Amino acid sequence: DIKESGHANQHQGVLQEDGVKILKAMSDIKAEQEKIKKQSTIKLAEVGAKAEKAAAAASFLEEGAARRIAALENEVQRLQAALAEQSKSQSAKATAVEDHLNEVTIGYKRDLAEAQEQTEQMMVSLRSGLNLAKEAHNALADKVVAAPPG
């Protein structure tokens, strides 16, 4: 019976040791969980701070990009207006050149018509003069033929 009682005590001692080990392990696990929880909280705060910095930087970049885009849009509008003005100016110059060419062409055509008319009048005068010369020649020839020799 004593032997059995010693064996039971020994068994109870082993159980107590195991219980202490289990309690120690549970305590270690709880401590580890607390440590992980603290580290997670710290990491979460760090990530949050980094996210806030990134958001601020993104906002700054976005504002800068918006300003640059607005400046580029203004420049495009300015260039389009300048191009339209230049096009209008060149169109006006082209119209002026075309008008001048038309005036010059009309002047040349008028001068050519006058020259042709003068040429026709000269031709009429020359023909008339030629006819008079022929008549004079013929009259002179008739006198020469009608005149007695010697």
C-alpha cells in the first residue's frame, strides 16, 4: 500500500510538474502575444505615419501636376490664338497680293488692248499711205508713159 501511495505521490508530483510547465508555457505564450501586440501596434503606427507622409507627398505632387497642366493648357491656347492671328494676317497678305496681281493684270490687259488698237490704227495709216504711194507711183508711171520721148 505504501508502495502504491509512493507511486501515486510520484505520479502526482509529475502531474504538478507538468501543470507548472503548462502554466509557464501559457505565461510565455501570453507574454509573446503581448510582445507581438505591442510590436504590431508600433508597426501599425509607423505604417500609418508613412501612409500620411505618402498621401501628403502625393497631394503635393498632384497639386504641382495640376499647376503644370494648367500652365500647359494656357500655353496651348496662347499658341492656338497666335497661330489663328498669324493665319488671319497671312490670309490678309495673300488677299492683298492677289488683289494687287489682279490690278496689275487688268492694267496689262488694258495696256495691251490700247497697244493693239494703236497697232491697228498704224496699220490702217500704213495701208492708206501705201495706197497713196501706189496711186502716186501709178500716176507718175502714167505721166512717164504719156510723155513724149525726148
